[in-house]
Amino acid sequence: MTVTAPAVAGLDPGVLVGDWRNTNAEGSIARIVCTLHDGGSIDVRAYGRYDGTPADWGSVPASVYAFTFEDRAAGAFSARFELGEARVDLQANVKLGVLVVVELITFLDGSGRSNFFDREFFHQVKR
């Protein structure tokens, strides 16, 4: 069971912080960068992939979550990107050093396209 824990003092999101790259070269998201702020909050910047070219979706604040009530370490986040024609909700967690990202896309442009779900796996780029 995953337990919701908003960014609060003492909840350490360190495992989420960094530059994450999609293991699938053709995935709909090329890259995710999580940046730590004072107080334990993070911002998430995503780079979608359109016709093979990364497109910066911008940076948004993310909610962080622990896996149990007692945990002081965050292992997951959720973030929402408003992209004009679509809203993209990302939900992610780190498992065995891999960022597992669920992408929920809702189309807002009246195109009749079906909303859809995708799941991708990201590895962290070490500097």
C-alpha cells in the first residue's frame, strides 16, 4: 500500500532528485529532472518527445509521498502538466533504482482522441 505524504519538513525526497532518462528511446517522455528545494519539496521538469525531438514541458511543483506512515523518506511523486491541448498527470516511484513513471493523458482539444495511459522506466544519469 502506498501512503500519501505531502512535502513536509523531515520527509527526504533525495532518492527522487536527479536527471532521469527514459530506457525506451521511443517513449513519449525523453527525460525527467527532479530538483530539490529547501523544506523537502521538489520541482519536476519533463521533456516530452514529439517526432523524435524532445520538447520542454516546463517545470512544476510536485507532491512527494512515502511508502508507509512511519517513513521519513519519499519514494514517489505526482505532478501535473497543462500543455494546452492535453493535461498530463505523472505518477512515479523509485523501485530498485529505476524511476517507474505512469503517464495519464487527458485530451482537452475536442479532437475526439481517447485519453490514455502509458508506463515508462527511467534510469538516473550520474554526474
